[in-house]
Amino acid sequence: MRSVPSILHLDMDAFFAAVEQASKPSLRGKPVVVGGLGGRGVVATASYEARVFGVHSAMPMAQARRRAPNAAYLIPRFELYRQVSDLVMGLLRELSPLVEPLSLDEAFVDLEAGPYGELLREGSVEEGVELVRALGEDLRADILAAVGLTASVGLSGTKFLAKIASEQAKPDGLVLIEPGREREILDPLPVRALPGVGPATAETLRRLGLTQVSQIAATPEDELVRLLGRAHGAGVHALALGRDERAVVAERDAKSVSVEDTFEVDLGDRELIRAELDRLADRCVRRLRAAARSGRTVVIKVRLFDFTTLTRSETLLSPTDDPLVISAIARRLLEQVELTGGVRLLGVGVSGLADFTQEDLFAQAEREAAEAAAAGYPDGGSEQDPEAAHGAEAAYGGPDGPRAFHPGSSGGERSSLPGGSEHPGGVGTLLTVRRWMPGQDVRHAELGHGWVQGSGVGRVTVRFETPWGERGPVRTFSVDDPELEKADPLPLVRGSALADGTAEV
């Protein structure tokens, strides 16, 4: 335990929803829910205005709509979230080189490793406490000034207690746990507050009457070891006593890269499933290359109609980031899975990551085979982005609004699907549709930048406003209006916008 609470935990408040409110003036102060909008979608983040109605993350979207029917329901815009996250992480690195990101909106910082480290180590405890408190408050103010978002900060001598403190600080606050107050903070907490204590472990402890951290701390370590195993039991006991020797680690190396989609309608046609698998493989490769990585093991994940989840994998002799190789392996693995009854979720991942690729004969053979196939079928379809395999629906209101569905199609783009009928999986000519999703950025030739409020029955409704402007007007267009096009998100800070209103990224 450090004598000065110099480990900082930052947690942005309702991050995805808060970014949406900051970038859409008409949604500020109103309930906003971000997540998958299909019938099987789940809530990624709910604004605090939506939480008043009982909406929370990981809740089925259909249940959220019943609880808050008048909230704005939006697709995630990860490109913008990453941009904002990069700005916030940059502010953290000004405090210390030891920044350990846990997600886009959460990180640990070791303040002793930064420019104030000498003062924290050599000054008095009282001076150190006041200094870290001031650093935490300045950080919150800097984030608000930079991106217009609030953040909660926890400060303590260990990572575990710093995270507990930031949870108690929410929303938009700072909690500092001074040395000597650890037991005061920990004792009343439920055992589930301890890292590593999930539902099964909590139930095991409950059977013995152990429901609070204070009771775990009072239990002999050897008894917990007997119940939970040596490593787990000793670890839980140490955390209950407030002991946490984990250091803040600047680089957390990813072990794998993966993508997956849940479909609103179970996919039963094998060719359509293969096509979806190809698109997932392509997305996975884009993420690999964005991280300058490659991998040796390809993994597919298949969730069937009855929620049975299966995985299959194959390992190469050398790492690759070749999309044809990864797609071919994924297809081969799919042949090992019985698909009778339909597929509700597909995923493709790559593990065994490396910082280089090594071309081999297998990759070359796969590429030549694909080129030969393409030559034999010159009209073999068009590329499409499958980021959201959900039906279009209104941003506001319940789940019964107008919608259309094609697996793998995404907002604002024309996507080609097998089948000449309106139901996916048919046979015949290619069907071309244009999709718009609630929350999606668009640009109109005359009216400028806006975002989709909803679409259906051949129409799309757009609100035209910018993050730094006032609440904007609403207009409705045909879904095929040639003057309306997909756009990149605008930055939250006006200084990053060009004269013509487009984003400078």
C-alpha cells in the first residue's frame, strides 16, 4: 500500500451516450440509448436520463424500449468514440507515461511515474494527498474543456481501491481514499465487488454466510483456499484486506482480434452464411492491419438457433493478415459445423498475434484460387460493409415502427444480396437496397451535415445540426435522394472543422 493515493482510475460517464449527446444538440438532457437496434440487440450504453427508467448496459434492446419508449435509440459510432478516446488518453499521458487503458473510456494512471512523482515521493503525506486531488480535479476540467464530456475519477494507493473510488464518484465526481480509510470503504461492500468474484463464486461464499467484504476479510485465508483453490482463495482474501500489488502497465498487448454479428432473423441459407462469414473475415483483417498485426490461428464462432455456441479453429505455420487466407480457413471451418435450424450469430477471430507477416505457398495458393473463381464468375456480387446486421427503424419510439431487414446491410450504402425476392436467401437476380440507420452521419448537398432520426417505407428523416451549433431543423427525404449521402462524424470541438463543414481527422 502506498503512503500517498497516487494511482488514478478514470471512467468516462455513460461514454457512448454522452458522446452522442455532445455531438447532437437536440439530444442534450434527453434519454439516449446506444446499441444494437435489431430485435436481438443489446444496450451498449444508456445516458443517465435513460437510466432513470431502469435502462442499463447489457439489457436486451426490446426490454429497454418497453421501459423508455420515448428515448432516442442510436447505432454506435465507434470511429468517433475512438477519436474522443484518443484525446482523453492523450491528456492522461501528460500526467504520466504509465497509462493503462482498459477500454475506450477507462484507464489507470500511475501519478508517481509522471512529472509530479518526486513531489509525491518526497513530500509529506498531507501534501501528496492535496496534490493528487488537485491533479484529478484539473484532469476532469481539462476533459470537459477538450471534448465537453464529464468524467469520474478515483484515487487510492492500489488499482482495486482506485476503481472502487471512481465507481463511488459517479457521475461527474472525484473520490479519494486516504491511507487508513481502506477498511471503512471496503467492509460494507458486497463480495461481488471483489475482482474475480463472479456469480458462481459469490454463491459458494453465500452458502457459508459470506456476503460482505468484511466477512471475507475476517475469514482465515486457508479456509478460503480450501473453498476456492489456492490462487483464487488467496487472491480474494488479499483484496478483501485491501492488498493489491498489481502495477499500472502502460502496454496491454492484445491476445486476439475478433468481430461478430448477431442477426435479427436466423440465417438458414448456407451460401448467405458463407457470404456473411467472408464479410466478417474482411472486417477482422481490417482491424488486424489497423493494429499492424498478423496472426497464426483463425477461429470461427457460430451460435445456433437454440443458443448452442460452437467454435472451431485452425493454426497456420506462420502468421498472416491475408484476407483470402483467413476467409478460406473460416469457410473450411464452417463446413465442420451442422447448421440445421439456422444461425443467429457468426464471428471470426485471429489469435497467436505477431508484428509481422510471412508470405507462404498456402497464401499464394488461396489467392490464385480466389482469382480463378472470380474470373469464372465476373458478376459475383458487390462489396458491402456489414457493421450493423439489423433492420432500420426510428430513433425514437417503440419497436413497432416501420422497418426493413436484410442481413449484412448497413446504413446509407447500397448493398447487394442474393435473391430476387424481398426475403434474404432466395434465388434470382441481385436486389439493391439503400439503408439508413438511426444516429448515422449524413450530408445533404444543400442543407449540410445531419444525422438520421429514422427511416422506413421508403423515407428517411434527418435532423441537420452540428456539435457546436444549436438544435437543428428536421427534414424528410426519399431513401434514394441523390443529394443525401453517408458522411464521417464531425469532431466535438469546432476548431477541428474545416471551412466547408467537413471533419478534419
